[in-house]
Amino acid sequence: MAVFQVPQFVEQKAKIVGSLTIAQFGYLAVGGLIVYGLYYVFNFFVWMLISLPIAGIAAFLAFAKVNGQESHKILASVFGFLTGSKTYVWRRNAQEITLKIGEHDHIEVMRSLMGLGERVKSMALKVTTGKIFEGKEGAEKEGKPAPKEGTGVATFETGEKKLVKRVDYS
């Protein structure tokens, strides 16, 4: 049986310069070269005002991590978001409709005015609650037996009330 050595710590980057990776060393070296060059351009007070933020940015890029992501990836995502195109979703405004209809007709009108999402929610509710019963009044009028104990009244988003099966889990 052959024995193979499995590499460990694959997710760690190689330390090239002391305890720094090549990227960390590069960020610090570029920041240091910029600060060194600015020393000869400005007087000491102005040089300190400019070099401290540059050194801070170089140290941030070299060592900081945000939620496990390296800082240069976070900054690339920020600049990509700010400069990239943004997709906006248009949502139709709901129309306000005042209905003056008889008591029994308003449920059918509300159903006809429901959007697709509301219809899907209504169907999902019917599937999850099981068999939908008619109210006691409707059952008595049509000669159907009155609903048994263990049922309850459910009020839908349309304002419609129906007798539904009640399940007690206790």
C-alpha cells in the first residue's frame, strides 16, 4: 500500500521576506518609497501631514482583514461598486381602488384584482392548511353537515373568512 504525504496549511500564503508575504512587502515598500520621495519635496511639517495617511493606507493594505477578506479585495469591490453600473428594479405602484359593491360580490372582485404574488400566497395557504371548509352558514344553506370541532376561522388578505381545519400540536 502506497503512502502519500498530504500538504498542510494550503490556505496560508508563503512568507517570502521575513514574516511578510510578497504582497505585504510590496505594499509596505511602495508606501515607504512614496514617503521617502515626498521627504525631499516638502518641508518637515507638510511632509508629516502627507506621509502619515500614506503610511496608514500602506499598513492597512498590508495587514488588515475585513470579515476574513484581505483589504485589497474589499477596496476593489468598493471601487467596482461605485464605478460600475447599478441595476434598479422598477416596481409598479399599487392603484388605490374604492369599491362600492354588494357584500357577496366584493370577495370575487378582490380576487380578480389580486396580483400574481398574492394569488400564489393564497394557493400556498390552501395547500398548507389542507381542506378548506365553507362557513357554517353556507353549509347549513346547502344542506351539508355543519363543520366538526377542531376547526377555526381563517381571515385571508382579501378579507375573506373561511372555516379551516385546526391542528393542535400540544
